[in-house]
Amino acid sequence: EGTVLRDYLRLAPVIPVVTITDARISIDLAHALVRAGLPVIEVTLRTSAALDAISAIAKAVPEAVVAAGTVLAKSQIRETIDAGAKFIVTPGTPPKLAQALSEATVPVMPGCTTVSEAMALADMGFSHLKFFPAAVSGGVAWLKSVHGPLPNLLFCPTGGIDRASAASYLSLPNVACVGGTWITPADAMRSGDLAEIERLARDAASLRGQT
Ligand code: 3PG
């Protein structure tokens, strides 16, 4: 399972974190992101359209690796897998949710903010963690500091990262990729400006990861 997730996270330096309010845009959006070189897409479960969007992308855009993000409750694990999510992302991972996630049939990238949380998740077998909210929780300096004591963990820092700060995260040996919403800004999503999104995605794809 760790290997599958590692392979997904190697596909692109940036995971667009996308909130979709109208599922009708999802297939064209996924095509645009894939074309631009960002095939790994985290669709947040923050809207009623999210599961339909995941399912549409999973069915119609096989080149995309669609993940379910903002998974907060145990019940959402089965729903997202049934919709076709290739992996699951959480913003934080309280113990009961971590236990349920450890039994999921797809790979999971659980969220953490502290060393103790990272250690607890590593102890359960998780090897790739979302470091969230990255920028306000120590950012690049935090990641540099934990690489010594926790050399086997890889992170996807997300939260407050933009085009300008992404490169400094991606230069770190324990960063697999970064996540962010700057590729799919709310106004471009609202107006369906896929040309602008594709431009931002191409620019993000030109950043390079380490692992
Ligand atoms: C997430 O769920 O990962 C965050 O909402 C990312 O948002 P940001 O990249 O705009 O901080």
C-alpha cells in the first residue's frame, strides 16, 4: 500500500486541492489538469457535489489519480472508495479515524501537524503524511527539523503554500510533493475558466520534486 501511494505521489510535484461545487465541471477540469501535467487531484469532501465529481473523474478520466480529501468521519471512507477514489487524504487524524483508515482498501495519506501525531501514524504503518496546515505550523523549518528523528517519513505539506513558496518545500528530502489550492482559484472555478486553471497547472507542474 505504501508503495502504491509513493508511486502516485511521484507522478507530479503538486497536488491540486480542489473544491467542486458543480460536478459538471469535473471531467473537463480533470482533463485540463492531466494535460498540464498534474494528474493527481484531491477533491475535498466539502460540497454535496464532491462524491459525484470523484466518481465522474474516476470513470471518465483514467489518466487522473483522483483522491478524496477532507475525510473527517469513518463513514466517509466507504463512500469515497465506492465513488472511485484512488486514495484518501485527511486534514488531521484522531485515533479512532486513524484506526478505521488503517483498515481501508485504498492507500491513505493521513494528516498531521505535530511530531507525536506523525510518530503515532508511522507506528500504525502510514509512511506518507499530509503536513497540514503547513505554513502556519512551522513550514519548511518544521520539515527540516523532523527529518533527523523521523527519516523514514515522507510528507505532502499543504495549507498556505503557493507558487512562490512551493519550490522551497520541494527541495527538501522528506517532501514527496506539495498540495495547494492556488491552481484552482475559486473565481476561475466559479466562472469555469479552465484555460486559466490549465495555465496555472502547467506552471505548477514545472516545479520539480525530489522523490
Ligand atoms: C486543504 O484542505 O488542503 C486546504 O484547504 C488547502 O488550502 P490552501 O492550499 O489554500 O491553504
